Amino acid sequence: MTAVHIMGTFAKDDRPNNGLEAIADLLIKDELTPVWVVGVVVPHAYTKKAGEELSPTVRLAAVEALFGDRAAEARALLDEQRRERKAGNFEGSLFDAEADAEVDAETD
């Protein structure tokens, strides 16, 4: 399987497309809170080392956090896609149920 690398930063001019900045306080307040997102990735670069396959690097063109029913829909879609490629459901963490309740309360 070919590795896909993900760039983790937004250029200064692209920062309005980083919807995670709107929830920075939540991410700081509880570093264990899982946050469901919707995003768009686009190719950024490709590398090929001797004897290896071509490996793409993608960047996030846009990302937005989802809460409540939208987060539940995103999780269902993720699990459906994972099952289609035989990866099974996303296991998440022990903190999922607790964090979902906290996030819902903060967004109401």
C-alpha cells in the first residue's frame, strides 16, 4: 500500500479555510476531546525514493468541525466508507461518549 503524507498547516492566506481555528478554545480546554470534521484534501507534492512507489503528499484545502447530529452523520459515513474498504468501524476512544456530550452542550 502506498503511503500518503498529510501536510498539517495552512498558509497565512488560506487560514480562513481552517475552520478548526473557530474551536481553538475547545481544543485547548480538553485535549482528549475527539472532534469530527469534514474537509477537502488536494494533492500538494509527490516523492519517489529509489525502489519505492510514488508517494503523494496532500494538504487540507478546507476543514470544518462538526457537532451534534452532523458529527453523528460524519461518523456513520466514515464507518460506512471504512467497511467498504474492509477496514471495519472506527474504534474511537474511551472518551467519545463523554466528549460528544460536552461538545453538544457548548454548541447549543
